[in-house]
Amino acid sequence: MSLSRPGPVLRAAILIVSTTAAQDPSTDSADAAVRDVFETDGGGQWTVTDSAIVGDVVAHIQRQIMLWTDSRREGEGDAVNLIVTTGGTGFAVADDTPEAVSPLLHKDAPGLVHGMLAASLAVTPFAMMSRPVAGIRNQTVIITLPGSPKGAKENLRAVLRTLPHACLQAVGANSRALHSGGVRRLEQEARVGSGAVDGHAHAHHHGHDHGHSHGHGHGHGHGGLVRHTKPSENPKSNDPSLGPSRRHRESPYPMLSVEKALELIKEHTPAPEIVAERVGSALVGAVLARDVKARENVPAFRASIVDGYAVVVPRDGDMKGVFPVTSVSHAAPGEAAALKEGEIARITTGAPLPPGATSVIMVEDTVLVSMTDDDKEEKEIEILADNVKEGENIREVGSDIRQGDLILGKGEQVSTSGGEIGLLAATGVAEVQVYRRPTIGVLSTGDEIVESSRPGDLRLGEVRDTNRPTLISAAEERGYEVIDFGIASDKSGSLEEHLRQALRQTDLVITTGGVSMGELDLLKPTIERSLGGTIHFGRVAMKPGKPTTFATVPVKDNAGERVSKVIFSLPGNPASALVTFHLFVLPALHQMSGISPLGLTRVPVTLSHDFPLDKARPEYQRAIVSITKDGTLSATSTGGQRSSKVGSMKGANALLCLPSGLEPLQKGTKVEALLMGDIRSSL
């Protein structure tokens, strides 16, 4: 595409975001409305080269946008110059277009957003219910329009004539050449503003070219809080270089439900890796990644199931009489002489039958007749059995497990009871394919945090590190290898160094502290701005644990391949940290380990007393669940539930899933509980 000034033809793409239209494209009318604006108001500078329809799903929106924006960079032809989306910019539960688009933007364009909102507000005050975003990804300008055809046309018309200039700059045009002649010339060429030459121009001019007068103190950019994003437009962390006075005064991250947060964790947590592991005690807790078949028959030989005498049964089955004991067969390996009719061999449980033997007579069905001369062995035995059949008291080859039988299936977990280990060992399986269990890194943050074991009294403001040893214990109890990365100070360089080291050595990193809104809360900025990570959520509508953060960071593995690693930044309060570990981190660990279902086991319980509720947020109260005399599960609170109260976790074996509400839940109410430990007996 030529970058010369007069009228280059620019490529546009239209993305319709609508689950209804994705299921039935005939219901969509926004595509035609947007095309009409390009044709009638675009001055012949636009050609719509692509269009698509996707449902109200963040991943689908992002995938289509990246297909259009990243193709030039990947050497797959020209990317489009402009993408306009329609739909999903309102307040409805499924309206997630801004949340899908914002993380993709490399540069924000708040001026375009202001222009679209201003145009719509001139028509209706309800325009303030729209949440548009705009910006640049690679060399493509992206704007989001409302889903209604009327609203989409109004918003696009408000900015369309300025977009060729924006698109030319985005693809690398010479800015000096583009701006020669000043703003007046740009307005004339775009047919907007005071220099416009058609009927859309404003008749009044304010006496300055830029509209940003510097001659009086109330000009733009002087005084007041400088906020670079709005929570609904651009959920990005603070820029620490701007200083504390320019940090966000409220979180820029949307408040997600616990269910939505868990969906994002499931979507962005890496799939499990398959490895070979030797059969032994280290296998306990692992999940099989492949079906396992028996390598050998069990038993591998014909064996006696009782202590007694191996015999050759005559045709009539009559075994009554006195017989010489010609040999002895023990469970120890060895060769046995062939047995003939009329001879018997003493045999122990589990021992192989002598060749020729067809049945085993229990010792209880015999009487000792005589001993050998040295009085050490049986010489003759009287058998009291008749009607004896072949195969009695014999375990045949492969009667327990046959070679090639499926003994353990993909997805089964090796338990601590030892049964699976014994089964594998018995059938000659020495190695199995399992999902590798991730290694976890645990890190505390904060200048106020000191080692819990440090001797002496605490100085004013110091806090002993309770989270790190607690989380390490919780993860190790679940069978995961944990590396302790100590305490990082509230300095970007220190935190970045600790995180990089943890990401190099582990698969999943857990941090605590530094995720709120203070000027020293550097976790989110460090993840996004220093590590190039993506924060998938930074706030959850729950108590405790609202500032819980989940992110992924691209890292090169030992083979030089780029992989995604997970960071959970948990709140600093002890109860919040442990609750969110069980609620959010554990499902991710399960997914990486191949364990299903993900997360804690849910059971119905009955409240043993009244439980107060939080007025605004659902709460995960720490409780003790026990089994009553009638076999039901009863839940009792562990006491005060303040997030900083360490004692609220003492003895807790469950988290009660309580809704928000103004009135307490009454004794006897049934709720769901997430089991963190074994159920106790109240008997």
C-alpha cells in the first residue's frame, strides 16, 4: 500500500460480536450498517476486505483480531489497516468485548473513545452506558462500536474521517510529511473541524489551531489527577515510574465472579506434560497418562491355594487310602520332580504344582501315618477324601490377571493405599507414562516481612512471614515439590529478579502481598511491564481474597522453546492467602498434573449455628465439618473470619460457600462446602 498523501485506499475488517448472529448470521444487521458508513462517509478511501462473526467469548474475539492484525508481522501478507467490532460493549453479563480487546492493544487511543462517546451523548444520555475502547495493535487501528446498527453508525461516523491519518501513522508513514501544513490542513483534507469544506464543518472557530490553549491555567493537562486509563477501558497496572501521585485510585481490573475467575484459570493454565516414571513409592499421587496393560500372567504358574498335598486324581476321583510322600513343594523357586498317580507331594500355599499334579488335597483332609527314619519328614499320609475333581484348590496360570489385560486406565491416580503400586509390580510393569507434577515456587513480598524464625522482638511495622511456610506446607501436603524463594523487597528490581529466578526453576509461582492499590504494590506492574506477562484477572468478587491475581508469563524452556508459565499473586493477609490457594491455585495444579475433577471436593453440609453474611460479596468461611450420629455433615465456624486473622484457619477442614446477604443464614440451612481435609466424627 502506498503511503503517499492523496487518498490511499485503506483495508478495513468488520467483526460482529454476537452469540445469536454466530448461530444464525441472517439475524445480523450491523455488518450492512457499518459497510454503509464506509461507502457513504468514507470519501472513497476504504475497502472492506474481511468480515467475521464470533460469539460473546473473549478467546474467540481475540483469536479473530490477532488473525487480522498479526499476519503482516508473521510474513503472511498485508494486515488490515482498521478493525471495527460491533457488539459486547454494554453492561450485560456477556458483554466482554472491551475486556477482550484491551489486553491486545499495544497503544491506547483515548481520543477516539472520547470522540465516539461525545457524538453519541449528543443523541442520548444513555450513551454513557457504552464502554468503547480504541487503540493500535502492531500496525492496525482497532475501535469497538455498539451492537445496535444505529449506535454503530453514529460512533463510526464520529471518527471515520480522522482514521485515515491514524492508519497511515500506524503503518509507519513519515509524520513530518503528514503534518506539514499544520492541523488546519489536516482538517481540510479530512473534511472535519474548522477547516472542513463540506456541510459537516462547525461554523465557529475558537481562535487557536489545537484546541489546547496554553495561555490560561485551566488548559488540558494542568492540575488534577492524571489518570491514563479507565477501569472499563484498559485494565493495566500502575506505571511505577510515574510516581505515587499518578497511581490509580481504584483498581483498573474488572471485578470478576469466582466462577469466571476459575474459567480463566482453566483456559490459560498449561496442559499437563507426559513423562516416564519408574514404579515405586515416588509414583504415589501421580496420574496415569496412558493405559497400562499387564506384562505377565498372575499367577505365572499353577499354584496351590492351600497347605496340603498335590495329587494325580484317578478317573473315579477316589483318593481314599495311604500314599507315600515323594517330594515337597515350597513357595521358594526350584525344580520339582514329576508326580505320578499313586504318589503325593506336600505343598505350601502359593507354591507351584509339581508337573503332572492335577489337584490339591487340604491338609485338614489327611492323617499322618508314618515318618521317615530320621523322624524329620512325613513318609506316608492317609487321605480321607473321595469324589475328588481335577483343579481343586489350584490357582491356574493367569486366573487373576492375564498378560495383556488392562490393569490401570488413563486418568487414574496412584493412591497412597499402595494397591496400584502392588498391581503394577505384580504384573511386571516397571515403568509407566504419567503426567508430570509441576514444581512450585513460593515467594513473599514486602519490606515489612521478616523471617518467621528470626530471633528477637519485632520492630515497629515488622510482620513475621506466616504465608510462605503455610503455603509451602499446603502444597507439599498435596504431593508437590516446592522451592522456597524467600522474601522480595518492595523494589521493582528485587521483585523482578526473584520472579525471573522462580520462573526459570519452576512451573508455577505463588507470591503473597503487593497486589492491592498502594504505591509499593508492585506485583502487577512487574508482571506486565517488566516480564511481559498477561494478567488475566486482578480482582475477584469474594471475601476474603478480592485482590487475587492470576497471570501467565512467556518464558523460554531448556530447549529454547517459548512456553507459558503461571503466576498466582495472592493477598498478603494470611487467611486470604490460604483460602485463595485452595480455591484458585489448587485447580491449576490439578490441571497441570492431569487430576480430574479440578479443585476441592464439594459436599452439602448443614449449618450447626447461625452464620453472618457479608452484605456485598460471597464469602468462603473457614469451618470444621464433621459427621453426626444420623450420618449427615455438620459445619461449625472456626470463629472470627477477618482475613488477617491467622486463627481462623486453625482446625479448619472446609470452606463454606456462603452468598452475600443482609441477614444471617439460620441454623439448619444447607450450603455447599469445599473440603480441605478429612471429615471428622462428632460421635
